[in-house]
Amino acid sequence: MKQRDLLFFLTSFCIVVLAWIAFTVVHNSLTSTISGQTLQAISPINPNFDMDTLKKIKTRIVVNPAFTISAVPTTSVTPAITPTPAPPLFIASPSATNTSTQGGLFQ
């Protein structure tokens, strides 16, 4: 290929890619919709605090409930149980005492 053909090909390719990106952006901006629930979820919260309400909460009287059940500590002591060891599940056979060598052969 000549240099002129390569330059034409690269220029055409760049124009097509830029047009593709531009049309995609225009298409998404025209057809994109946000549902009411999503719009409500992403709406900003009012940053102003109601100071009068905060002052009323701070001056609120703390009320303890009258009908509560108090926990009564128990004095009974349970005897300690000592566990007994379980018998072994498997008994080693004489072949289990064999050792292997570096090459994987038994001695």
C-alpha cells in the first residue's frame, strides 16, 4: 500500500468512529428515560436541619417502663461432666510403619 492509501484509510476510519460515538450519544440522550422511583431515589436530600425539633428531642423526658421483669440470678450449680475418650476408629496395620525412600520405593 502506498502512504496516500494508508492515510486515506486511517482518516476514513477516524471519521467513522467519531460519527459512531456522536450518534450514540445523541441517541442515548433522546431515548433515555428515568422511572419515577429512580428519580425519587437519586433526588438530593434537603441539607437544612430543623433545629427546633432537635432541641425538643434533647429536652424530652426519658420514661422507664414500669412493667419490666428483672432477671433473677439462679443459684443452682450443675456438676461438671468429664468427657471420656472415645476408642480409636482405626488401628494401624503393620504395613503402616513402612517408610518410603526418595524414589518412592518401600524399604
